[in-house]
Amino acid sequence: MSDEGDNLSLTQIKATDQMKQLMVEYYIEAKTTTEKPICWITSGGPVEFLIAMDVIPVYPENHGAMCGAAKIAPGLAETAEEMGFSRDLCSYARADIGGAVKQDGAIPGGLPKPDFLLCCNNICGTVTKWYEELSRYFDVPMFLMDTPFIHTTKTKHATEYVRQQCLELVGFLEKQTGREFSLEKFAEVALRSVAAVELWKGVLKTAESRPSPFTCFDAFIHMAPIVTLRGTQQVVDYYELLKGEMEQRIADGIGAVPEEKYRLVWDNIPIWYAMRSLGNLFASNQACLVADTYTTAWAVDIKIDDPLTSMADAYTKVYLNIAIDIMLDQLLGLMEKYQADGLVMHSNRSCKPYSLGQYDLARAVTERTGKPALIIEADMTDSRVYSEAQVRERVEAFIESL
Amino acid sequence: MGAGLEKLAALREDPYAPARSWKERTGGKVIGYFCSLAPEEMIHAAGALPVRISGENRVISKSGAHLQSYCCSLARTGLDMALEGELSFLDGTVFVHTCDTMQRLSDIWRLNAGFVFHGDVVLPVRFEGDLARDYEVKELSYFKERLEEYLGDIPDDALAESIKTYNRNRSLLSEIYGLRLENPGVLSSVDALTLAHSSALMEKSEHNTFLEEVLEELKSTGPADGSKVRLFGVGSLMDQWDFLGMLEAVGATMVDDDFCNGRRYFDALTPEDLAPVEAVAARLWERESCPCKHLTKRDRAARLLDRIRRSDARGAFFFLFKFCEPHGFDYPYLKAAFDKAGIPSLLLEIEQGSVSIEQLRTRVEALVETIKI
């Protein structure tokens, strides 16, 4: 990971080294493998199928976050902009397309080329367009896992459609890899995925303590394994370690923010290039961001007795694939569970499904809880649209109002 | 100019006048929708009037409290009209799953706009394959049931009748567009697009009568000036009538288009030999696709180039809403394909309410000059 990933918490998390080691090994394998096929996959995609088929999943979004944190995303995006991609389009996509063309990025030489693509539109419609471009650029096949959006009702026919696509995906992967799918192996992977998800939930839950042992800025860094490699044993081992460390902190009364006074919930993708400055800003004002709507998105339930149906269900009802009134219920639940004093929303130019509706959500949260909400206008990786001075001023005024 | 064509200017001026007067006259219900993939025939068959909402040129006031500035003007001005009470002739609204903005607009609209009926049609994003078709038919049937709860039964024979009326409309528009391909001077691009656009604003059989009238007028018009530079328009929705007027003024004309209130609106007929819901589902896939939909077996660039060739267009312009992701992502590859085929093109990004015709004129003139050389 980038330098920005180091030591975000004022109190250093010891497990960070293991996490970095895990991610470095993962990227080295992905870059050097000669036997395993590479599949680029969206962050909300059903990676368990790839792990079960010995395919290496590569996440342009994770790489986009790394490029954002390393502050190299705007340079990569410019290459895409020169190709005609508007600056108003998602900055992950622009940085990724630019990075593919320049063969550059946060890891030397950029991401390893894909053999095929797995795009799941449960996080946005943008990924469909972005992966279509990748499919044209690399001239590789793309599988679209189409997860119908839930406005007011989750219909049976939608779940069935997604479940059937899981079966179709198996066929696609068998064709691409020339290998046979093993239900037995898949069940093992699903089991480890469930175990990792349970541990990750456990990690996030430790932030319910006062003081919280970590902040969401730490969670943004430590989420990388659950996003990319869930289903592997290393991830299970890693989160056992991290959870243990957080529990020890609670036992020792160590908080991530010295003299934690205010507890806040974060909404939306991190502002990767400003994580350190934001982390310090909140911490120096005795405010701890104890939970967020982003890292909880990977806490999906899979039921082992019927993994396919429960996966179809779980992947369809993720946070970004539901209407804002359903999001509101979850947001209120999060605020209550973590005893939050307020809400900080990143209005992210790059992410419409996450950001449009935030104005309504902010008002509703304040109406229902009496707690204030702050909206920061920014972009997840494109620092060219960010005004640090303005954000600092607004954050300080907000904390004063608490 | 005949009586039919004279109506067009009024439709541009006050697009919702026909819907308001229909409602007053019949006491029927009016259902609005944004996306041209809305299953209009079902609404029509229930005796209600489907009307397309397409935003307008205005400075927004109320919608800024709900939508960020980085979302398209179609959503921002449309919501503004609703919140200002200017769409009070609507009894309900239907949202079709297309892009991320429309998806969220549906939520915001449902919670704030205050119409009695709100329907979502979560069409598949995949527009091919048995799995997606099966899901599409079930989703349309599910929507039909929601619609029936509000509007009353939609018997199969009524739906079949509406399909015929809609197909008649599509055929008439196709014939008129065909006349322009032969003889673009017979009708200006502004009027041609208004004819297609207004189809989504009026009761269909009334619009059919109107089109029949126009068609008669056009057929009796002799050969017109055919010297204009023939251009092809690409984008989502085109409602900038002054732009099209300017296009004609600088010696060009849009002979054909890929706008969803233009050719894409009336493209392909609903099969009349299938069960009605399946027929509606079939046409949505058959018509020229929108970049919100994923197709692996159809190359959009090749299809557009084919249409450009058939319309004998010498250049193209992309007329895109700022912040539109589906069209924005398709642009570089389409542009490259056009370049390769020797079709010069121009990218124009606009926001309703802040279009400067003068600025666009310079760029269009440059394109026209390039083609003339």
C-alpha cells in the first residue's frame, strides 16, 4: 500500500504490517503468475467464484484507491481525459483506463492484464460502462452480473434472475479457465468467506466501545483483504489477528483518538488523498469517526446450506443497491449502535449512486435524531476538485456545533 | 405551411398543453415518465395518458436542495418543475431503470414530489439472453399488476389494441423520417424532431391523426432545397430547438439521429403476434439500444455507422448532457470509430438552462466548413 496507508491512526495498529505483507504478496502473485488466470472484478462482485476456480481477482477500484492515496490518480486520469473521457466521469474509471494505457499505477508497471472481466452492477451502473471499455481495450470477454436495484420491494423474480446468473457465471468461468467447477471447493471458499465476514463484522463492532479502538480511516485501510481476497484462509487469519488486537485495546482502555469526546459516522467512499489530513483534523478536535456506511458494505451474509440463493440475495441487497429510505434505516441503525453524535457525508462527484440522495438523508437523520450532519463536497481520488482550506473550516465549525 | 406543421411551434412552446387539455376533457389520469423505455402501451391500455417529462431550460430553485450540481440538468430541472407544482396535471410517475442518476431520482421523487402513483420498472441491464428476457417479462408483468391496482384492469385485448395504435404511430414517424432521408429540405430538422418528440406528449391516436395530416402535407410538397450539409445527431434527449434552428441557419441539417426522443423513440415495432406483455418486452430489446443497456452481440458504433451511411450523412455531432455517464463512456470509442470511417464529428456538452447558441454556432460552422472542403 502507499505511504498514506501508514500510521493513519494516531495509535499505530500492529497488525498493519501483516496486512501490508498480505496485500504485497497478493499483488506479487498477480503480477508474476504464469499458471493462474487474471480476472478484473468490481468491488461488489462475487469473488468467491474466482477463488474457488483458482483465478486471481484483481480490483481496479482497490488500485484506484491506492492511486488516490498515493496522489497519482489525477495524472493517470489525464491520460484518459486526453482519450476523450470527460472529467465528469468517475475518477476511479478514468485513473484505471489511463493506468491501463500507460501501464502505470500504484504498483510498478500497473495492474496485470486481465484474461477476462467480471462486472457486478450492484454498486453502480458506471462499472458496466467502465468494464465495457476495458473489454474493448484489452479485447477480453466480460461477464455482467446484473443485480436489479431494490426501490421498494425485493422481488422473487429478481433474486431468481441473479441466482441463475451465478450458475451462468460458473459456465463462463469453466469456459475461460478450461477447468471444472467444484461445488465442494466452492462450499469451502464460501465457508471461509463467511468466517472472514463474521470476523470483519467483529472488528467493526469493537468500535462500539468508548473510546473506540480504531477510526473509520483505519477501517478504510484494513478493509482491503475483505474486499479483495475473502474466501481465502489468509484473510480469515488476518482478521482474527486484527480483532484480537482491537479487543486487547478495549481491555487496555486504548482509544484511537486521544481523549475521544465526539463520535461520528462517515458516509461514502473515503477521500483517499486527504485521509491523513482529515484523520488528523478530526482527531485533533477530539472527534472519532467510529463507523461508516462504506466498510460495512462487505459484511454480507451467506448461508452455507444454500450458498447460491443466499449469495444472490446478499449481493443484490448491498447498501448501494437499495433505495434511500432503506439506506436511511440502516444509517439510523448505525448511528444508534455506535452512539454517534453526528454524521459526516462525503458528497463524491465520482459516485452518483452513493451521493445523490445525501441531501435528503442528511435532513432526515437530523430530523429523526436531532444530530447534525456535515456534507463535504469532494472527489474520492481527483484532488484537483478538493479545497483543503474550505473543508478544514467546515469541519471545525461542525465540531464546534456538536 | 399547412395546419399540421403550424401546431409544432406551439408544442415546443408549451409541451404539456396537450396533456392538460386531455385531462380536462376526459377526466382521465396522466402518468409521467422520464425514460423512453417506459412500457407506455400498458399505461395507454389502462385508459391513462403516458407523458414524457424531459426537463426544460430553466434556472433551478427547489431541486438544488435534493440533487448535487454534478448531476444532469434533465434530473435537476425535471425535479424542479415537480417541486414547483408545474407538473400538477400528473397523477403518477414511472421510473425505468437506466442510469445511476435516474435510479436515485426515482427515490427522491417518490419521497418528495407527492404524486399518488409511483412505479419503478427495474428492467434488466442485460438486453440479451434467455435469463434476462425471462426476468424482463416477469418485471413487466409485475409492473402491470401495480399499474392495475391503481388504474384498473388492463385486459389483453386492450393492450393488443394499444400496441396497434402505438405501432401505427411508429410507422408514421418512420415514414416521415424516410421522406427526409430522400429529401431533407421537405421538413426542417427542428420540425422533424418535434414530430417525434411530441408523440410522447399527446394521446397516441390523436397524434396519429396529426401525423397523417402532416404526412399528406409533406407528400404534396415538391422538391425542396437539398444543398444543406447532412449531419447525424447522437445523444440521449435533444430538446434544444434553437440549436437545431441554428444548424439549419448555418447551412446544415440533421438528416437522422440516435436521440431517445427521435429515432430511438419510434424505432422497431412491437410484435403483434406475441402475448402482449412478451411483445412489449421484445420491442424494448429490438429497438436501437441506449448505452445504459449492456449488449455483447451488438456493436453500437457499427450500427450507428450503418445508419450514418444509409442516411448519407457527411458528419455527426454528439449532443450530450453534461454529467451523463452512459453516453460519456461511449463517446471516445464512438468518436474513434467515426474518425476511422471518415465521419468528422463534434462533441457538444450542454446543460438545460445554460445553452449558449452563439458559442455552439462557431463550433458547428467549423464542422460544416470541414465537410464542405
